[in-house]
Amino acid sequence: MKKILKKLSQKIYHHLIEAQSENEEQKRKEFILNILLISSEILMATILLLSFIREVIDIISGEDRGFQPAVFILMGAVFVFAHYLSRKQKIKIASLLFLSIFFIPNLYLSFHWGIDLPQSLLLYAFTILSAGILISTRFSLITTLFISLYLATLGYLQGHQIITPNTYWATEMVTIYDAIPIIITLSIMATLSWLANREIENSLRKALNSEQALKIERDNLEITVKKRTEQLQKMQMEKISQLYRFAEFGRISAGIFHDLINPLTAVSLNLEQLSRDKQYQKTSYQVEQAVEAAKRMEVLVISVKKQLQKEECRRQFSINQEVKGMISLLNHRAIREKVLLKFRYEEDIKIFGDPLKFSQIIMNLITNALDALGENSSLNKKISIKLNYQNNQEIKLTIKDNGPGISSENFEKIFTPFFSTKQGKGLGLGLSSIQHLVEQDFRGKIEAKNNKEGGCLFSIILPIDFKHEI
């Protein structure tokens, strides 16, 4: 039986009383309004029931007091309709309807029975209190002003006997029945005040709990931020240390490579001279090989030196020569890792720009391809580089490998700064810097896709008008 009653009370609370608004302030008003409306509905039903019982008793006793239930039925219907509006989230309209049920009839009470009727004054106080709780403080002040003006006007008219109220109640003996309406009104006002204060206290308690939780969260966040900042500072120091060592290496290497070029040039010239000497004609093949090796070393040293330079130099240069230079520079690693580097081109194509920046683009893409192939255990590892014109409108350079390719979840992020699939081996700035150089310095675009047969294909597309300075 207890479980049935508990379930029934929960259903009644959920369907008739529980607030549905998401806003905390609106939720508080809705809850109080629903309590007042359901209490009023119960009160009207009780009055109708008692009146009906009294009417039956009067009929049995032969008395007829002229029972007229229409007023109470109408008030009950208005309460039910206001309750319906409240459940449909029309809180303000329902509140105004609820207040009007007490306020409008009370205006007639003051007009007909006099402005000093105790029950009428209590109903005015109840209206002002309810207006402040259910709608707003501003509306409560407006209601108070209107009631004050109305009572002042009635007082003037009744005082000058322009309107004569029925004040017989003032001369009759007061009974317990006269106190009952006053007690009920005061009880309702006390209940209304208690409900409002309780809801405000609940809201304040929730706010304090939320504030406390936010403080804890803030403290935890500060600790987390501090730890993360320390980690980032440590990582930054490590990276700065690496960059410093690289800068020192570049500064020293630049001088070393500069000093190497002169003796290499001298060796190359002397070997050429030696190859022309008749005394050494018999060993000309060996001399030619030595000359070729010296020239190759010279090209290699020049390529490394160019990578260490910082100055920007915009001029017309050969794409073919820059690609060959980078292949020469990385060929030793390719041989060591058993990777075939193959470069195909139709003709020598020249463009205007900074050759050093272009060589940085080529070097980074070939290095990335070598890194990808390093994870492949296949014996047939190769990188194919192709340069040609496309539709007589663009220059297209492609670098293709037969490595594992790029996973679908990483494909959209490969040009994002600091994103890297090489755990602990890179900063994740290579492809993003390449994209910037291609787009900003050469007004081109770079694309990437996976090959159907495996591996990845990077395409650099440059406008054909960039062959000349603009």
C-alpha cells in the first residue's frame, strides 16, 4: 500500500507540480505557481463540496438559502486553465491569470463594502506579495502604485459620500466565522513567503556548491597548467639547445665547406691538366674517374653550403639542377638504405625565385619519402621524381614513393603545424613550412594523395608565368 501511495504521489508531483523550465529563476517561479494553483483548485473543490453538503442539509431541514455555485465553479475553471498554461511553459500568462482571480473581485469588494474591509486589505497585500514572487519586483511596485491610487480615489469618493458603500459589517458583532477568511489568507501568505524563501535558499545553496566546485576545478587547473608549462619549458629548452647546436654546426660547417671548395677545385683542374699530358695517356681512364669524382665532390659541397646559407637570393634558376643537387646530397643515405632515387624530366625548366628555398622544399619531400621507406622491409624500395609541363599552363613536379602511405585519420592533418607521425623524431613543421614556401614564395600549390598500388604521391604545381620575374 505504501509503495502504491508513493508511486501515486510521485506521478502527481511529476505531472502537476514539478517545474519543467531550464532557467533556474524561471524554474523557481514555476514551482511556486504550480503549488498555489493546485492548492487553489483543492480549495475551490472543498468549498463546492461543503456548499453542496450544506445545501442538501438545508433541503432536508426545509430551508432554502439560495445556493449559487456558479461563482466557485468559474473560479475553479480559471485555476485549472491557468495550471494548464503553466504546464505548457506559459508561466507569465498563467501568473497574471492567477493574480487577476484575486485582484479583480477584490476591486469590487473595496468599492461595495468600503476601503477598510479587513479581508479586502489582506487580499491586496496577498496580490502585491504574489506579484513580486511570481512575476517581478518591478511588477509588484506597479501593482502597489495602482492599488494605492485606486484606494485613494475610493477614499475620496466615499469620504465625500459621492459613493456610499455598504458598511453594515462594521456594526455587527464579530464572530469566529469572520476570522476564518483572514486566517486562511494569512496562512496562504505565510506559505507563499516560505516557498519563495525555500526556493531562494536552494538556489543559493546550489550557487555556493557550484562556486566551491569551480574553486576546486580552478585549483586543479592551475596545478595542471603549471605542470604543463614546466613540461613545455623543458621541451622548449631541449629544442632551443638542439637548434643552438645546429646553428653552431652550420656556422662552423659553412667555413669548412668554403675552405674545401678551393682545394677541390685545384684538384679537379690539376687532374684535367694531367689527363692531357701525353706521359700519362695510358692511365687516362683512371684520371678521368678521379676528375669525375672530384667534380661530384665539388657539387656535393656546394649543395651542402647552399643549405647552410641564410641570405635570400631571388633569380632565375633551373629546377632540374636543384633537384639533381638534392639527389646528390641525399644519394649516400639512399644507397645505405637501399632506396633507388630516380629523376625523370622532359626538358630543362627554369623559374624565377629563391633557389635555396626551392631546394629546401625538394630536400624535405625526399627526406620524408626516405623516412617512410625506412619503415618498409621491401627489397624494391624506390622514389620517383618527375618534372614536366601540364596542359601548357603549369609546371608539375611529383615525388612518389612505394612506402606504407598516410593513414586516413592523419591525412587531413599532415600540413598542420606541429603535427608529426614520427614519434620523437621531428617537430612536425616540415610539411607546413613547405606548404608556406610553395604558396607564398612561388604562388603555387602542393597536394598529397595515396597511390592505389601503395605509397604516397606529393605534387607541386607552379604557374607557368612564374618562369619570369613579375
